Amino acid sequence: MRNVVENLQWLASLAPTRLTGTEDERKVHDAIAERMKSFGYTTEFLAFRFPRHIYGSLALHFGLAVIALAAGPAVPRTAATVLLLLALSFFSEAERRQHLLRLIWPQIDSRNLVATMQIANGVPTRRIVFVAHVDSAFTGILFRPEVIKIVGAPPPKFLPFLQKQLLLPFVTLLGGAAYLMTHARGPMALWPLVLLAIPSAIVAFFNAEIVLRNQPVPGAADNLSGCATQLTLAEMWAEKARVSGVEVVFAFTGCEEAGTGGALHLARAMKSRWKPEETDIFILDTLSNGTLFQLEEGELFRRAIPAELSALVDGAARAADLPVPPAYVIPAGATDALPFLVAGYRAVALTCIDTSCHTPRNYHHPNDTADRVDPVQLEASIRLVSALLERAISS
């Protein structure tokens, strides 16, 4: 039996990167499926299509917003309408409801792997699902350590509005539309439009740079650490899971780095099989290179961690004689937990954060290689996750 570090090193040896929709992503998915079958799990692939580039979508939304604000004095009503449509499109995407403008971006083929341990007798009335994403991310100036340390820092306490970083540029879309409509028939000062355009211009610049750079990262901590943890846990618990009476599922998603596309598809595709009231979802995403936290999701507005799951995590940490992972508010982006929360499931993500840089170390950086993953923290994480599975099954 391989330990979690050995599993991580094995996965890292299969492909240098695992960009969404590429052959390397498929290679790693296939290798994981074979291993899960050897442990006795039933596996299935669920194919889907998804727009690859979350950074392209952000650049498109907020780049068009800058253009609309610049054109505002000449065509105020048209520009205001464009800003409102951009706000609607971005809100719908950020809240994991629908894609509107993003559908312009080319879609790619990806898959989710679902591995299930069939219980020995009867029909399960409870289900524990662990989820880790297989794909790796793009990098850019935004993810340089000196930049992300500034960008990821919590806002001053007197500006809690900025805790969700994309909320300010989103609100400026609405503010710009209101200003243009209010002044459509009268004199219009330009300085408010310039101020309103600054947040959108910043978002557009950093995300367009990532698109143009087009450089994927190895993604060893993010998220081979989660995949390796699930492989190790699946082998450890294969027999106990079979006789527990609780259906234990390990899902390995694609397209997480493209905007949680795999989880979005999985939450919708499995709704009839995984009834929300019977199912608890635990996202394992970057289980090293920092201190373990429970993430509070939400790209624009905060979504509370389900109290039942937080209590399970707290109890598991104490049972494993480890620090209880505190809550951490995600300043931008989301994990695979968000689409499940939107779909009505109880879900929580466990992620390591280095509080000195406000992200996992080497986050979305070319240095995120297997030799730079902290093995001590990874071993501690799997101890907690194993205790979590035991506690979830017995609760």
C-alpha cells in the first residue's frame, strides 16, 4: 500500500501539467480510475463540455465594461444597457447559475470520474462524497508571490465591503449604469466614469495577461495533494466502506481551474441519485503548503459553512489530535464546494493556507512541484480526513 506522499509523487510522474481538456488531464484521470478499480470501487466517467478559461471570461466582462464606460458620454443609454447586461452575466456566472457572455469562449471536452464503494447489503440512506480536482491551473503576473501577497491580503476592518474582491468591480458596473442613465440628458462630468473604470481595468489587465501568457503550472499541491489523499483514503477504507451501510464516493473532477465546471456538472447530473438530504460533500483541495482551514465560499457574497459539516470537521481534528481548522473567507474565486452549495447540498472545502501570503505556498505558480509539497502537512491532512470519514460514517 502506498502512502499519501508516494501517491502524490506517482501522480506527478504521469504528466508535467494537467490543463483542462488536455490529453494529460485524461491520462491522470485514467490512471486514477484503474487504481480505484483495483481497490474494489465501481468507476464511471461522466463527460461534459465547458468553457476553458475563467480568466478569459473575467477579462471579457471587465474589458467590455471599460469600453462601455469610455463610450458613455457619447452614447449614455447604450453604454448603461451594456453595463447592466455585463453585471447580469457576471452575477449569474459568479453565483454558478448560468453562463451568458462566457458562452462566447470556446468550450472543451472534460470528464468527472466517480468511484463508488457498493455497500454489502441494502440501499444506502446516507452518502459521503469526497471531491478532488485533477486539472491544474494557468499562471501569470497575478500569481507572483510579491503580487499575490498584496492582492490576497484581507481589507482593513473598516472596509469589510472589500472582503470579496470582485464585489467592488461588480458594483461599479451598476454604479456606472446608474450614473449614465441619470446624466443621459444633461451635463456629464468625466471623472466619475474614470473612477468607476479603474476596478474593471485592473481586473481586465491581470486576467488578460494570464490568457495571453497561456502557461499551465504543475499543480502538485493544487491539487494532486487532494487526489493523492483520496487514493490513499480509498484504499485504507475499501473494506470498511463496503460494510458500513453508508455509500462512500470519491469523485475526481475536471475543469475546476476553469471555474468549477466539473463540480457544476456533477451537482446537476447526480441530483436524482445523490439526494441532497442524504449526502454530505467534502472537497479536498490543496492539502499542503500551509495550515488547514475550512473555506467559506462565495465569489460575491458569503455563504456560511454548513454547521453539521463544520462540527464533523472539528470533531475529526480533535479525534486525530490535530488543531481544529478555522474558517477562512475566500477573497476571490471558489472551490468545487460552491456549485454543490448552490444546488442545495451540504458541502465544505478543506484547504491549506499560508497566512503570510494568504494562499497556499506556490499557488498557481510554476514552483508548485511535487518536491515542494510539504510532506508533514500532507500526512497531517490525511490523518484528519481519515478521522473525518470515520466520524461521518458513524454519525
